[in-house]
Amino acid sequence: MDYRRFNISQLSRETNTSRQLLHSWKRKGYLKPTQIVGTMEKYSIDAFLKAEKLHNETIKKELIQYADSIQPKQSKTKKLKMPGIGEKITDAHWDIIFGN
């Protein structure tokens, strides 16, 4: 187990992660200090790995929700008959094309 503690700048260099991302994770509650010395918050590699895992899980959930939200639009295309050569493209087709 790694017992070293880092401030945000040090953790950024150690993990090759931007300080902005680490601060974002801190604001979202993903990255929590392992130790507080006076007013200085210190973080461990384990805390970083937990924050990274929480971030990845959140992204995965958001992608699944997005995919589920666009599913109904995809099912509409199966119900519509594709226009043949010389046939008019209906408003329903344009709605699907432009996501309305």
C-alpha cells in the first residue's frame, strides 16, 4: 500500500492528470482528501483511483441513459416505409432525419 500524500498539484504530476480535472472531481465529490494538515488537503493514490472509478461509472451511466433516450427515434424509422424513386419524402421522414 502506498502511504504517500499529495496536494492537488503534486497529484496532478504524479498521475499525469490535469489539475482542472482533479478540481472538478473534488467539486463533484469523487475525490476526497485522505488527510487534512491545517488548511492543506492531501490526497492518496487510492483516493485518486476511487475518484477515477466513480467518474468512469458516471460517464457510463450517462451514455446508457443517452442511448436509451434515442431508442424511440430509431424505432420510428423501422415503421416508416422508405420512399421509392420519384416518391415524395414525407414530413415524418424529415423529422427522423433532423431529430424532431
